[in-house]
Amino acid sequence: MEKIIAADNIVKSFGNKRVLDGLSFSVLKGQIFGLLGPSGAGKTTLIKILTGQLTRDLGIAEINGLDSAKLTGEDNKKFGIMMDNFGVYERLSCYENLKIFAKIYGVKNDGILNALKKVGLEDAKKTSAAKLSKGMRSRLRLARVIMTDSDILFLDEPTSGLDPATADEIHKMMLAEKEKGKTIFLTTHTMSEAEKLCDDIVMINEGKIVEHGSPKEICRRYNHKRMLKIHLSDGSDIRLAHDESSAEEVAELIKNGCAETIHTTEPNLETVFMELTGKELAI
Amino acid sequence: MKNIKAVFIKQLLDTLKNKTVFIQFLMFPVMAIIMENSIKIEEMPEHFFVKLFAVMFVGMAPLTCMSAIIAEEKEKNTLRVLMMSNVKPWQYIISIGTYIFIMCMVGTTVFAILGEYNGKELARFIPTMILGIILSEIIGAVIGIFSRNQMAATSLTIPIMMIFSFVPMLSMFNESIKKFAGIIYSQQISDLINGIGVSEVSAKNIIVIAVNFIVGIVLFALAYKKKGLE
């Protein structure tokens, strides 16, 4: 598959503090790529470097084969960026907010209404942005990005601070955009979000990559204990080794109808991250 | 052109709902209408309040609006979104500047009607107001560029606006202030407006305004070079 974003040995320091320390990865076309890390790990700095908002000290950062440090305004228009700190015009309605950018991007009125519909703000189109809840504002920012129909979307913690229902709506929308062949670069500190959405993830901590791969691959890689968790019909759970030594016992439980459910016990991304860094992701 | 148009429309929609900016365009023209029609004192120069408020309008409205709009966009991070959407800094400045200019010209029209200017008088009044508005916009843009947020912009704008807006009025009562006022453009705007039908345009008027203009442009260039628009 075609490489859309390429990062090679990216280094960035602010004063004496090295924020990004030799990050290398690539994002393929049509993927949802997740950049995971705790707050302050360097996720936003990296997204700013990749989108040309910030210069790097060392390394290579390319989007569609173009050096991100040399992106022109016209290049910028080819990808949509949603950053948490990007503002909205508070006195203007949702529709008016999008109308400004529709004019810039040459989007017709139908496109505005369609974007509002996709993010569930159709009924709030006349509501001023100042009256929107945090979740609705996030959706408005997202509508601004998807309205432009860019092939690459950079979404910086799009569900941060949102209620589960709103976050779920945004997840569905991201998956719908992926279905259309869009590439999504997502930063998050929510491991369940990454597990649910991402094809490929990079975990960073203190500016360094600590793990890279698909969520399933990573979890499997750290499945040192290899256990089976069996929920029995009497309501209790038992754990057995996930190898030949337990085969007979498992077969017996199934034969006797005692086993209600059987699960392998791979670690989730949260536990992998804790194992790698000694820190929780969602901090 | 479409970027300029988009930012212009944004500003138009936004200002209609932004009382603090909108009032700047209305305050002095409305005050001139009220005072001109309600206060008649013998020996008071003809259309005294029109001339007084026109000068204060030039020194205040374009300057405060320009700095407030830029500073708010910087604070709310909407300017960054525009820049990331391929709106060039010059396109932004032109759009905002044009919008404020048009709004100020509406006020100027009110003053011209109240002052009953016609023919030659109008040919002097309108260009004088235009020069003053543009110069104040440049100074407002410098303040907006230098300010990180609206609070910083306000604390810079108020003293500067007081100088350009009130010094021409105060110079009528104090000789020392009058000496200082001679070097600022708003005093020359005041002299030119008060001299309509009385005195010709002097070399001093033109030189002081030109020097103020050059200083404004240089300050704008330095501010832009040092801080950029964002």
C-alpha cells in the first residue's frame, strides 16, 4: 500500500527539553493510524510538525511525498486538521462557522448541511457556537474538517473530554471516513479508542517510540502469561494455562456443559503500556 | 479573492453580533447627531460637535476595532485555522481592514451630512477622514500583532487611543498639549477638518501625516517581522 505519511528520526527540543527523540514510522493510505501516549508525551508536537505548524530540529517528515516543513497553503488545503485548541467563531451559528470555510474550500451549501448531518449537528445549525456544549463544539470542529473532503485527516484527541455516547458517534464517523478511503492520523490517550479504531499504532512515551504495530499484534506480543479464563455455569471463573497441559481439562468442562464462556487473556494496550513504561496511558 | 471575501463575510456576520466592536462604529456618529441637534450655544463654531466627534471617531474606532479583532482571533485560535486553510496574512489584513474601512466610511457619511459639507468642503473632508482611518487601522494592526490576547490588546489600545483620540480636543485648552499634538496625525486631521472653509491645507499638515504614515508602516513591518500574524 502507498505510504501517505513518513516520519524518519524526527527530533524536536524546546530549550533543553527534548520533546521528540528520533521518531520513525509510516502511515499507509486508507489506514486509521493511532499515536498513543500520555499527556505531555509529544503527540501534539508531532502532529504540528507533520502538518507544518512547527519545524523539526532533525529528521524527515513527509506527507504525500512532500516535506512537511515546506508545505504551502495550497498543500495544507489537501488535508484536514482538527486540533483541540483550534477555535470556532463563538458568536456565529454552526452553519455560519462552516460557511466561512466552505467559501475558502469551494464547498457548496449542500456540503455544509451534509457535514452538519454527519456529526449530528443538523438541528443545531442555527445555534451560536457559544451555546454549544464541549462535545458539540468538538463535533463542529470535526464537521469543519470532514466538510473539506480531504484525503488525509489529522485528528488530535477528537474525543477528549466527551461523554461515551458522543465519543461513540465520532468513532462511527471516523470509521465511515475510513470506508471512503481516507487516511486518518489519530492521537489519543484512550487505549479502548485505539483498539477499536486503529489499524496500526505507535506508542510514545517521553518523546520516544516504545511500541509499534497493530493493536492485536502488540497485545499478542505481550501475552507472556498465556492464560485462559473460563466462566463456569455456577458463576465462578477459573484460569488455566493456555497450552497443551490444560487441553483435557478444558475439553472435560465443555463436555460436561460447565463452561459458559472461554476467553484468552491477552493484555490490553493499557497493560502493555504500563509494562513498557510503568505509567498509565490515561493521565 | 475568495479568501478575502470569506474573511470579509465572517467579519460582517461576527461584528453584527459583537456589541463591543459594533458600538465603536456607532458611538461617535450617534453622539454627534444628538449633540448637534440638542446643544445650541451662541459663539460656538459652526458644527462644533461634528468636527470634534469626527476627529475622535478617526482616532478611536478603526484603531480599537482592528486591534480587538486581531487579538481575539489570536486568543481563540481561529486565526490559526484560517492560516491553515491557506488564507494568507495579507489577505486577512486586507479583509479586516476593508471591512473596518467601509464601516468607518458609513460613520464618515453621517458626519458629512451633519456638517452639511458639499462640493469643495466634501472634497477635503472625505479624503482627510480616509487618511485618518487608514492610519488608525495601521496602528490598530500593530497593536493586534503585538498582543497575545484581548487583555493585552486592551491594555495597549486604551492609552494609545486616548492619545490619538483625545489629545486634539485637549489641545484646545492647553498650550503644552498643543505643542505635543502638532506631531501626531489626529491633530493634523483635526486642523484640516476645522479648517474647512477657513484655511488652506498647509505643508505642515501634509508632512506630519506623511511622517506618521511612514512610521506606522515601519512599525507594522517590524511587528509583522518579529511576531508574524499568529
